[in-house]
Amino acid sequence: MSFQTGLSGLNAASKNLDVIGNNIANAGTAGAKKSRAEFAEVIASTIGAGGGGAGQAGIGVEISAVSQEFSQGNISVTGNELDLAINGNGFFPLIPLNAQGQDKDNPSLYSRSGIFKLDNAGYIVNNNGEKLHGINYNLDGSQTIGPLKIDTSTSNAPTQTTTVDMQFNLDARADIWNAVTPNTPLTTYGTSITTYDTQGIPKDVKVYMRKTALNTWEVYTDPTSAATATASNVATLAFDTNGKLTTPGPHTLSWTTANGTFTGSTNFTNSTQFASSFGVTTLAQNGNPDGSFTGIKISESGVITARYSNGKSVDACQIQLVSFRNNQGLQPVGGGNWVATNASGIATPGTPGTTSLGSVRAGALEDSNVDLTAELVNMMTAQRAYQANVQTIKTQDQALSALTSLR
């Protein structure tokens, strides 16, 4: 019986060394989780054993389970925007490579490793070619659930200018314009702003200001018609005695460009009339030219925003994480992935940073949670246990040899 006891100890110690070796081997694997071998005593059958509290001798040891420890690993900054780290609970849902049929767009693999890239079709994939699953935002405003895709070939369409915002100070010391006096300048001040037509062609639009009465100014866009101002190209600004604008708008002005004339809504909010030099504080408009794709930005809530050369940003998709009732029940399948089992329960998707899910850190990776120092100490302990069980078998062999040599 002692041979079998020692042999069970050898098998258990060997399995423990395998587990420790695997931990050490994956100390540098992003998102890897360490495991531990859990031992259980083996007892011979007690059927028919007498009462009176008589003990039953053990007959060895067995590995009852190899458990995973899902504690948080350190987060290391990489600078690669598509490197993603989960800070907290959750897993990335992945669609297996070459998935077919009804599973073509459904995740069945789950990972803590956030090493992702864009493939030649714009899908977000890991090194195994498995696609990251989540929510895509379509150009028509709808949403679809499936593999995340970023279209790097599509440009951001131009938008015509419809709103202009200006903020400036008009010198309260300026002379009042008098059309009767021929030598009086037609305009007192002026500035310009770049606007865009429906094709994204930039057009510089000039804006002129003249003081027409006490605390009253006209703003217009066409100097040729300033003498005969009309409502279509002139905005009247009134100031109170403190120099604060009382008619900020919006005012409707017509803008004349090489491609024709279009109408815009103009606001002069927070403009002033103080006794200081004319100066422009704000010039802004809502149009933009055509823009090409330049990169992405990922928020902690998992929203991936596409950025374009025209300064515009568009939400392209939303990363989702999944959680399980029992992480310990997940089955590792290699490649940094797990699959769900009855013990783990089904995957529950959600937005990063909500409920029990952690946040997503872009440009970073989660390190393995393996403690190399602790594993090396565990390895030495397991080695001693292995040697001790070898000694048990050796001693039993010597005792048996002495017994068989009796005459």
C-alpha cells in the first residue's frame, strides 16, 4: 500500500510542478491568469469499519482541481491605441476565426488579452484573427450588433456653413457714420471668416461694421450695398449704456461666394462696445470641408471615435464587455481565451464602466497576474515534496528487501 501512497504523491507533485511551470511560462503573457493545483487526501473505503471513533488511514493524495485566479493584473502603457486593458471585471467577447452559419457574428470565445489590430477589411481582430464583438454605429443613425468594424476608406463628407458665431469689441469712441459726408469712410472696422459651401469649397467671407447712431452699429457682408442696406445683408447691433450687447441674435445674413449666395444664421453673443481698440475674440462656423480618416480614439466606456483631417470626429462603434456568474467555471482553451460552461453560466454583455463591469483603458495592456517570486518559492516547495515522495518509495523498497532476505 505504501508504494501506491508514494506514487500518488509523486503524481500530485509532478502535476503541481506542471501548473507552476505554466504560470512561470506565461508571466509575460498579456491578460494571462495564474492557476494553482489543489490537493485532496485519498481515504480507503470505510464500509464495514468499526465504530468507537476508530480512524481510517489515508492512502495518498490526488489533485482535486486546478483553479484559476482572476485577480487584476498590473496595467502597462503601450501607446498603441488598439491595445486595450480591462481595469476591473469583464472579458472581451470574440468571434472565432472562420465562424460559419448562425455563429458567424456571435461570440463564443472570451479573453482578457487586449492586443488588437485592424485587418485589411477594417475589422478589429487579435493575433489569432478572432474578431472583437460589439455595437456598430451606422451612418443612417441605426445600430447593428456584430464584429466591430472601422471603415478607414470612407471620408467625412463636407458640410455647408449655416451658422456663424462672432464675438468682438467695437470701439465706443468711433465716429458715427454719415452717408451725407462724402469723405467719411464707408466702413469703420472689418474682419473675415472662412466658410464652406455644399461641396466643401472654402470661401473667405468679409464682414464689415459701422457705427450708425449712439450705441448702434450695423454689420453687413456686402460693401457695395452698404449705402442702401437691406435686411438680407445687414444686422443691427444695439448696446446698452454699459457697453453690453442687447441684440446678440441670431441674425440672418446672406453670404456671397463664387458659387452663389447662401443664407446663414449669425450670432454676436458677448460682443461689447467699450472704449478700447477693435478686436475679435471669437470667429467660428459649423461648416467643414471633406476629411480623410486619420485615426481613432477610445473612451473608458468603450466608444471608438473615428477622427478625420477636417477636425471632425464621428462615433464609429461601441466595445462591449461580458461578465459571468462564476469566472472560476470558465474553461481555458488556449490562445488567451476561455469558453463558457454550465459552471460559469452564460455571458452577460454590458457597457464598460457600468454595473459590475470594469472600464477600458486604451493604449495599454493588462499584465499577467503571475508573481514570479511566489512561483519560484512554490516550485522549490513542490520539488522538495517530489523528493520526499521518492524517499518514501525508496524506504518502502528497502523494508521489503529486508523482509524478503529473512531465512
